Amino acid sequence: MPAISVERVALVHDEQVGLEHLIREVTFNKVDKPFGFVIPTPSKPGVFKADGFSWSTVERKFPMAAPSEQMAAGFGSGAGRLGGAGGVKVLEAKRVGSFAAYVLKAEDGKGLKDWLDRNRFVTTPSSEAWLNRYSKLGFYFAALRFEPSFFKEKVAHIGRWFGSETLRISFASAVPYYPYAEPDREDVVPDRVLVLWLFTNGPARVPVAAVQGPEGIVYKKPWREGFRRGALPVGDLTSLVGEETFKALLIPKGGSDWQVQVFEDQKRSRKGFGDVLLVPEAPREFSADALEKAKVLLPLLDPALEAK
């Protein structure tokens, strides 16, 4: 069964315009069969290639440990008939690198699970409830299915082996958001690792997730933060992510400095964990307008706010 074994993520959040870019590298441990994954987003996403993004540069400039420290060891995932039957709307379908990418809106989890099953996505018995929650919250879905034939075309064209690809999913979000919750599953690889770099032109952030405990909801920091450096001028961000990627992110060159934080997670399972919101490290008041924009995300931390 093909699976995602390692995840590297750059989450670029432009607080000034409320836009998030989730840049994700997918590394494959098998490439002979289709496999897919679904990413819920609080607004309609766009899916794009991000081949120009340099992971080696980001890792070198922003490692987990300080230069004088030893590395220490604290995310555990997430063609066919395209008709919109069953309350599923296919808002976009296109090829992105070695993936068939679909942007979906669904009325409920059952209809979306049926659509995914018909279109060669692997679901689990718990997928319906997982999908249903996001559907009822008004979320959209980016569904990406790896196609071996697309991959072979790329290898034949480039002339060398590629075991990974980098994709960018962009959407409006008032707060940096990472889709961390997942249906219960047994096929997670044993050495699963996530490293996430957060780039934001707002304040430093803390990852928070709601966790279902025996006595109710508790709040935890699901990731360990690495060494934190000083502010990053916007010009340095351009050279770090590459001119092509920087232009695609629509970030003004004359803007304010950026914070860069790096997080790591080696949990094999995320059972009980909800999605991650990266909230300001220091308390601050939000305006009524800011709270309204963040309204779609608040039930992720407080399930009592979900529509019944």
C-alpha cells in the first residue's frame, strides 16, 4: 500500500491579508499504485506545483537546533467518475505534477466518502464521520490522488528518479491553520515524521490542538519547537523561498519583517488530536472583524460552537 512516510511543510501565513499557503513535500515509499489524501480547508483552496521551493535551503538556514547544540529528538497523517452526485460539487479538477487534484465542496461525509471511493481514494470506516464534521463546518476539500502514469511521464521527461514532489495549497485563513486531525487508521508507517516551518508577518505563534481526554476536551501543544531566530526581512524571504515561489505567494516586497519558527513531531498516531491553530504567543485582543473572519476555525478548538 503506498503511503506518505515523511512530511516537510512550510506554512506561509500573510496576516495582513489573511492568506495561507501550505507548501507540502510528499515523499513516497511506493510508486506503483495510485494513492491519495484529502486536506480540509476553511475556504476554497487553489492547488499548485511548487517545484522551485528549496527545502535544502530552508533546512540549512532554519534547523531545529541552535548552531552550537546537538540535534535532539516530541505529527503523527492525513481519473474516475467526477460527477457531483451525492451532494458533492467538483469545483476544479486538474493535473498538478504527478497528482490528479480536485477541489470539492460536500453536503455531508457520506456523500463525500462515496465520491472518494468511486474515484480511487482509499478511505477507512471512520472516514465518513471525519469528513462529515468538516462538511457541516462549511469547509472545502483539496483531494489529491497520486497517479503512477503521471509520475512515470515525469521521470521519462526529466531523465532521473524523483521520490517526492512539492505542492502548494493556498486559501484564505485568518489564523495559521494546519489540518492535523485524521480518521483512525492502521496503515501509518512506523517512522512517521513531520517538520513544519512557519513563516508569518505577524507575532510569534504557539501550536494548539484540542485533545479528547477521558474527562473532556483539554488543550495541548502537539509539536516541539526548535531554535528560534530573529526577524527575517522580507527581502531575505524572497531569496529563501526562491523568486518564483515568492511571486506566486503575492507578498509585497516592501512589507514588514517575518517571523520564522520550526516545529517537529514524531508521533506515529494523532488519535484524539484535533486540528492545529497557531495562536499568538502573547495575549492580545481581537477586533470584532477579526473574530468574524476567524469564526469558521473556532469550532476546531471548541466543539461546543459547532452547529448541531
